[in-house]
Amino acid sequence: MCFSALLGGYCKEGKIEDAMSVCGEMLERHIKMDLVCYAILVDTTLKQNDRERLFQIFKDMNHNGLKPDNVIYTSMIDAYTKAGNIQKALQLWDIMISEGCEPNVVTYTSLVNGFCRLGYVSKAHLIHDKMKTININSNQITYGCFLNYFTSIGNMETAVQLHKLMLKGSLANTVTFNILIHGFCKLGMIQAASELIQEMIQHDVQPDCISYSTIMQEYCRGGHMQEAFGVWDSMLSRSICPDTVAYNLLISGCRLTGDHTKATLLMEDMLRRGVKTDTKSCRSHLNT
């Protein structure tokens, strides 16, 4: 039996108690927990914010003569940065270094993300510069942290320039384009957002349902349903299957503009395609 795989399965589903039972079974069979198993448990307890259990896991690790590796340290640093506790993340960073664990691109990106989320972009740049000096290449996620920051403050000019550099380095992808699309839509610049769809296609980057739905949402907010359906048709022409969010955007938009017939037709099409829907919402639309 591969206990690490079993642990991973339970933890992925958030069933930490079942995972701990697996640990108990390993103990009964005199099978030692390794760092892979502990890393899985640490990651799950961090996501569940179970500090008491996390302390016990580290206590067990120490009892078994094991120290956290860079995977475990990175999980903790990432969790604390996402929680906005950058000070704790930096403390763990220092401990990690002192223990001889070398940070990797994921570790550095976690700090970059933490600083960007808090608005400390200059400090994020310092971390990014440090990566360059030790020859750790940034990835799409690293640059995505900066893109998220610049779009969040409405600085689309800087965001676009950064994305152009990413394109040159073959680092742009659907997610990074979607960040820009969201940024333009947030500012009401729907035309600029729509042009990005064409730019994606020109660079062989496949738009997804989120790409189109973000633009549709902006049109629906303004009651411009003809334009919203135009985006919808473009999405379908590229064989991109609409999801629940896309359907609900148009259905809600149709209802707000009084076009209940189209709303009903969309709901029926949604059900016919087998797209997951909320039963209460479904009944509300069909009975209107």
C-alpha cells in the first residue's frame, strides 16, 4: 500500500481526520513517516488554519529525527503570505536559510506575492532582483503577482509593458492575459479588453471561458446585451464550452433587461448541455 498516495487523497479532499488515521495505521505497522508524508499533512493543516495540529505534526517530526525541507518551509511561507502575515513568513525564511534549505522559485514567488498583495511593490522588486542575482528564473506566476498588483491599482500602462516583456520571454499564457482583460474591464475599457482576445489568438494563446466571460460581464452590467451575445457567439465559434458562470451572466442580464424569453432559452440550453446549475436558480428562471 502506498501510504503517501492515500494521505494525499484524503488531504486533497480535506479529510484530515481520515489522513491522521492513515498515520496511525502506519505507526501500527511500524512504517516510518517520511518528509513526503509530513509535507502533505503540513500543507493541509495550513489550508485549514489548524495551528494546534500543525504544532503536533512538527513535534512528531522532531521525535522521528526529521527536519522540515524546502518543500515544507515553502508551504508555510506561502500560507503566511496569503494570510497577510509577511512578518511571520520572513521569520520562516530566515529559519529556512539557517537550516541550510535553499529557497526555490516557488519560495521566492510566495514572498513576491505577499509583498504585492500588501502593496509593497518596491520590496517585491527587491526579492525579484535577488532571484536574478542567483540565477533563479521567474515564471508566469511570479510575473503574475506584479500584473495583479498593477491592474488592481489601475496602472494598465505598466501592466501592459510588463506583459509585453513576458510575451518576448514566452512567459505569457491564458492566465496572464486574463489578468489584463480583467484589469481593463474593471476600468470600463471593454474595447481594450476585447482586443486582447485577438492578441491572444495571434500569439497562439488559447482564450478560455474566463477570457470571454469577463468581457460579457462588463457588457451585461451596462445592459448591452447585444454586445454580450456577440462575445458569447465568438466564444462558441472557437468551440469553447460555456460554464455555469457564463450562462448565469447572460441569463441574469436578459432578465434585468426584460428579455425573459431568451433567459428561458439559455437555461434550457444550459440544462441540455449538462452544465451544472443551482436548482433554486433554475426553477426561478424557468418559472419567470
